[in-house]
Amino acid sequence: MPNILVATDLSLRSERAVRRAFALARARGAALHLLSVVDDDQPERIVERRRAETREELERFCAALPDAAACDWTLHVELGDAVPVILATADRLDAELIVTGIPRRRPLVDLFGGPTVERLASQSLRPVLLVSVAAETPYASTLAGLDLSPAAAAAVRAARRLAPKARLVGFHAVHVPYAGLSAGGERNVLGAPFLHLAQADMDGWIAANGLRGTLDEARLEEGGLTVAFARMVAETRPQLVAIGAHGRGGLNPTLLGRFAAELLRDPPCDLLLVRR
């Protein structure tokens, strides 16, 4: 039986994540583990009281959920710093997925180390599902970014496992040099070689990673990544977006790519981040 780990701080954002995690666990026949981390940098009596109150509140909330009776679920209330504890617990359980809520923007915290969710996504070698929408029905439409990296291939496969019945559309954004300097037919002639090469690269990457039967459609989108993504979101209206979470600098393997980091802070729907 696979394990799913959902991290919660008892906030409304976390409540959405817990509900989605229960629905996923039931659909996948997975064991669900709910984890809440209590800051231990306080007097012992306060820590123990908060630990007991957290467990009591989680038990009360989970027991009232419709999917609770149909799932095998376990509570974990641990002490320490949230990100290391979540990662260690996921490793101990060999969790196939970590689920959490959207990050709360706190400028001072963001300045000195980033919000918990971003730190978690950037350090986890396991897929992280960021839940932003209050919905428990199965995903019907998934959009995957195809940057032709190993992480993107892993994200496509993880998205298919997570939403096996959803329509899965991938897109690859291509920048055509000097496209803005030409118009009409001349622009098409100048851009054709770049688009032809990009199409061949994408087709080869899909075949090499065995994704032909996984993707329902793969689109080549001309333009910058941000513009192409916005266009695809407007057209496909996804309920889940899956991307490879990696930086290309190579100096720090735990860094998120710039696009992934920006998307994490303001996702249009639920977001699946996969590093490998």
C-alpha cells in the first residue's frame, strides 16, 4: 500500500490540503499520514500543551470528513522545524507524495529564507502537491510543462498517477529569435526552422522518455514561457498543473527554477512539483 503524507498547520489553507489528501488516498488505496509540526523553541509545558491540543483538533476534524471511514489514516504530531521534520517523516514512511496547502506570504520570513512551502518544494526529492482549490472531486484536466528535462518527464508520470482519468496536455514553449522584427509571411518563413527543430526535439524527448501513451496531447507554443503558460491555462482550464521543479544554475541543486518559484507563490490551480 503506498503512503501519502499531508502536512497541516490547522489553517484553512491546510484544511483544503487535508480534504484533497483524503480523496487521493481513497482513490489510490493509499495509507494517509497526517503530520503537524509544533515549534519546540518554547517552554516545555507550552510545547506539550500545544502538541496535545493539535492532536485533539486533528482527530476531531479528520473523524468528521466523509472519506475518513474509507481510509487508513494515522496522525503524527512532531516537534521541531517544519521542513526538516516533514522531509524526515516522508523518508521514514517512503511516501510517494507530500501534500500541503498554499503558502502564506510573510515578507520578512520570505526575505530571510523563504516560506515553508517553497523550502519544502525546493528540498524534497519526492513529489509535492500544493493544494490551492477547495475541491475533493477527481482532477479532470491536467496541464504539464515540458521543458525537455528529466524533472519534467517525472512530473508528467507523477501527474498521470495522481489523476489517471484526467486529460493530460503538455506544452513546450519556444522562443523564436527576431520574431518581433518581421510580420506576416516573412515572419512565418523566418520562424519555421526554429519551430521545426523544436518540434523534433519535443517529439524525440517524448519518445525517449516513453510518454507517448501518457500524454493525451503535446503542444508546441511559440513565445516566452510565462506568456505561453498563461495562454495554455486560459485555453485548457486545468485543475492541476504539473512541472519539474529544478533550477538550471547547477550551483545549488535545491534551488527552484524561477518559473516554478513564481508559480508556487500564485498558482492558478493545484500545483504538482516534481524534482526527479
